[in-house]
Amino acid sequence: MALTVLFVLLFLFLLLGVPVAISLGLASLAYIAIEGLPDVLLIHRMIGGIDSFPLLAIPFFILAGHLMNTGGITTKIFTFARTLVGWLPGGLGHVNVGASVIFAGMSGAAVADAGGLGNVEIKAMRDAGYDTDFSVGVTAASSTIGPIIPPSLPLVIYGVMASVSIGELFTAGLIPGLLMALSLMVMVAWYSKVRGYPRDNRASASRIWHAFTQAFLPLMTPVIIVGGIAAGVFTPTEAAVAAVCYALFLGLVVYRSLTWRHLVRVSMDTIETSAAILMIVASAAVFAWILTANQVAAILGDSLLSLTSNKHILLLIMLAIVLVIGLFMETIAAITILVPVLMPIAQQAGIDPVHLGILLILNLMLGLLTPPVGMVLFVLAEVSGERFERCVKATVPFLVPLVFVLLLVTFFPGLALWLPEMMYR
């Protein structure tokens, strides 16, 4: 009875538009009240859920991304990517993807990529004569590379919830992230051939070198983060602090593009975003405890395993569940709810938790590009000035290469696990 009330209230609150953190908290509180448990249990479980050293990486990675955006780093990245691949057919489409790959090593969030690079990319493509639907579509799709290539905020959340090495998750995301970029560039090339999009003149070696020197210090950000973690110099949490220090160094000392007013605004934005994410994690910790206490995951796992013992079919069923949840729920909230349910099933089926984490994030990225939630689409609708419905239509063709990569990584787990096995196991 109490468990039924828990789920009914949760979905009712979500349908009414109540924030996810509050929905989870109120539904959990109702369960605790019906079961006659002490109210203080809610607070105790919430505090325990965020009392984790790896979670400190979240505000620092968010702050680093905001500092890079505000400090004008995105423009330097875009310029370098343009001189490098702008001469290819549909050049600015390839630049769009390439810039997202580079920026992914700094922000770790799709929305940050869409908001930071999107304005620069869409304006440049419009000025060069590209159709708006193509510009918005490739910008939306390429922004989802951010949470796959390290550092990644969703992977940090998953690592904490699933008790999986964040370092392994970060390295596991490199090859799938590059595959996403490659598949999108193939799509861009096809579009460009069909529509006859222009290309830049091939840049001279001196021009490429000049752009590289201008972007060299920003390009070192992912090298410092990933290289430092891989070399054992610092943990992912400490890497986040290093990223902030480096971003401050670039903005205040090297480029002098940050002012005290910028720092205040960036700090307030970081506090707001971090608080929202950590409230979801805290509320989800109570929800996860209730599910565990009632053995919901074990019951669901037994049901799925009774249908099939084939690992790949089981993965496809799990991905279908994740896809449906991702259509209606923000990424962080979906992770905190799904991990306690899916992890026991994966363990029973012998699915590697690192592989599951990459698949989970890849799948949830599709939800950022589809209504009704579609956070990236809302950001790009504001950035481009286009209607939300038109942004949805423009993005649909670019879901094809992303789904292809998801299936590829599903059936060939070595694409995600080869690097972690080489470096950590």
C-alpha cells in the first residue's frame, strides 16, 4: 500500500509540474508517514545521500564551464576548429562538431555546450548561408558529446550512485564520444553534398599555427583534467578544482576577460545550478533507500531475467526503459532514480557497471533532444530565436547517428571498456 502511494504521488507531482527534487521528497515523506517511521529519517537519508567526496566535483566542474564561457574561451575554440576543418564540404558543420568535442573536455554538460558555443556557431553558420534547420540540428546533436567525453557531470552522478570508479567512467567515455563526433561528421558531409553547402578556403599552415597558438592554453584544459586523472596526479574531484584554478588563470591573468562583476554572476549561477542538482541527489537517496528496502530492483530483475537470459536482449530492454524515462525527466533526476533499479539487474546479468554507465548516459542524451523535456532544444530555441517545434523538427535527422553509436556501444562493449581495462584493471 505504502509503495503504491509512493509511486502514485511521485508521478502525480511530476505531471503537475512540481520540481523533481520536491516531488521525490514529498512522495518519500508520505511513504515514511504511512509506514510509521520517524520523520527525521528523511533528513538523515538526504544528508547521507550527498555526504560524498566525489560529489564535490559537481560545483567545481560547473564553475569551470561557466568561467570558460564568460571568459570568451568558446570563441577561440571555434576559431581554431574553423581553421582546422572548415575547408571540408559543409565546413562549418564540421567545425560545429569539432568545437563541441574540444569544449566537452571543459564543461561536461550538454546544456553548457549548447548555451556557450551555440550562439557563436549558429550565428556563424547563418552568416555563411547555411539553413537554420541544419544549423540548429547539428548544434543540438553535437552538444550531447559534452557529457560523454570527460569530464562529465552525469558520469560523476552515476559513479557516486553506483559506487563505480569515476576515473574508469571518464576514460570509458572517450571512444564513444569520438564515435559520436565521427558519425555526426558523416551526417554533415551527406547533408552538405545534398544541399550544396559552402566551405571555407583551405587555411595555410601559418594561419592554422596562429589559431592554434591562440587556442593552445584553452586546449590544455582537457589535457590537464584527463591526463592528471589518468596519471594519478589527482582524483576526479581534485581535477575539478584544478580546472577552476586554470580557468581563473586564463580569464584573470592571460586574457584578462573576467571582471569582478563577471565572477559574482558566475558564482551565483554555479550556486543555483549546483544546489538544484544536489537537492535532486539528496531526495533521490531517500527514494532509492525505499526501493532497496522493498527489494523493488530484485523483483524487477527477476522478472526481466525470467523473460530472457541473453545479455544483449536484456540490455535492449533496459535501454528502452531508460529511453522512455529520459523523454519525460531531466538527466540527473533520471540517473538518480534509474541507477538503484538497474544496477542490481546488471549485476545479476553480468553486465559491467562501467559499460552500463556509458550506455545510460548515451541513452539519456537522446532525451535532451526530444520533447516534452528536451532541455537542449529549449536552450537553442532561445539562442536561435526559432520556435521550439521547429528546433525539434530540425534535430530529428541527427538522432540517427546518435542511435547508431548507442547500438554500436551496446553490442560491442569493448568500445567503452578497452581504455579502462588498459589503464585501471
